[in-house]
Amino acid sequence: MTDLLPRKAPSAPAVAQVPQRRRFRHLPQYLAISPFYILFLVFGAYPVFYSLYLALHRWDGIGPMQWIGLDNFALLVTDAEFWNAIGNTFIIWVMSTVPMTVLALLIALGLNSSIRFKGLYRIAYFMPNVTSVVAMAIVFSSVFSTEFGILNSFLSAIGLDPVGWLTDPWGIKVAISVMIIWRWVGYNAIIFLAGLQAIPADIYEAARIDGAGPVQTFFRVTLPLLRPVMLFSVVMSAINGMQVFTEAQVLVGDRGGVQDAGTTMVLYFYNMAFLENDFGYGAAIAWGIFVVVVIFAIINWRLIQRPERAEVSR
């Protein structure tokens, strides 16, 4: 008899409310993280895509845009000044990254040993990285000044001839490289120190039992296990080194100094976009810098990973 009784049909609002609640269940979480994505779209994604659109035009920043297609990119490929800026940037990167990596590794090894006041040393080495780059560049310009610089005064005191650090092409590169080293060596030392502290002590004890000395332990244990951290450091140094701007601008000026020896890629972009008011070509230079940085980072990634792949193949 109960089967013959009419069953109560579910109410329509109850059926519709379940999907509605599930749909908006995570709405508070989405609203909480939405400011980041909104700011990224407005100040990150939109300028990137607009710069690509701008690179297809000729524009002085005031008048109407003129469509020229890929002419800016064709000019960029044949621009001798841009290739000179690439060469200057690469030379400065080599002159700064190699000594910086070696010094950072030595400092990290020292901080990883049994010394007192480790925390104080870490803060002291990291301070240049958080100091104003412009203020640092002003100090270094007084250090490398040709006539009244501290470095030339020291050279004269020991009987050597003064060097035109900011008036000689190679002196300009040395001055910029030294400033980059001073700024980033502490940062990389802290990164290397974190990698050293992550190596288990049992591995070093096993190496000592096998008769390995300090030099063999360093080259056969420490460096191989530190390779991922070095990969990160070198790739980040490549990315940052290809974007050197403030150091060169403050030390040698907007035009790059003598024979454009201090003209880096970003400084050349700044000159063309904001001094020559050629924003279309400046946008094309920015995309050219992006391609160079990506290619250079990939090359560094491959070179650092090659020894690891060779060991795995064995």
C-alpha cells in the first residue's frame, strides 16, 4: 500500500541551491588572492603586451603612432650600437660573475666553519645588496675618480701612475664590474651557505674515513653536491648581469662614457626611448634584451648541468 501513495517531489529551490553553494564556496579565497592578479594584469601583463604592440609603431610619445610593422626589429638586427651594447654587457658580466662566484664561495666556506659572530657576518655581507644602488654608485664614482679618487691616491702613494678608471674603456668596465661584485657577493655567499648547511655531515665523515683530504673533499664532495645551488646562482647572475643599468648610468653617464664602453643593453634602451624619444624602437630593444637574456640563461643552464648529465650516463 505504501508504494501506491504519492511521493513528495523535491522542491525546486533545494535542487538549485546545492550547485549555487558549491559554485561560490571558494569565493572568499579567490577574493583574498585577487589583488595580486589584478595588480599583475594592470602593471605587469598589460605593459608587456602593449610594448610588443608599441614595437610595431614609430612614436615619439606625443604625436600619433605610425604603423611600420617589423621595421624596428629589422633595424635592431643591423644596429651596430646595439651589438656593441651586447658585447659590453657580456664582458662586464664575465668580469664580475667569475670573481664574484669565487669570492662568494670562499666567504660561504668561512661562514660555514666554526667561527664566532656568524650572524653579524651574515648581516654585514648582505647589507650591500639592500643598500641603494644610486648611493653606492655615487660612492664608487668618488673611489674611481681620475683626479681625486681614493684608488688613484693609493696608487700614487705606492709610487704607481694614476689610472683613468672612468676615462678609459677597460677602466670603465673594471669599475662597473667591481661595483657589481661588491653588491652581489654577499647575496650569493648567503645562498651558498644555505647549500653548504644542507649537505649531511655523514657524507664528510665517510669521505674522511676513505682517506680524502680537505682539497679532495671540496672538489669531490662539496662542489658536486653544491651544483644545484651554483646553477641557481649562475642563472640569476646571468639574468641580473644582462640588465645592468644604474651602475653604468651613474658612473659614466647616460652615453656610456668613452667609446661607449659603459653602454649596456638596458642603458642603450634608456637612451633610445627616453632621451631620443623613439619609444617604438625602444620597445623593440626591450624585446631584443628579453631574447638575449633568455638565450644566455639557457646556455648557462646547459653548461652547468652538463657535468651532472655526464655522471648520470656513467
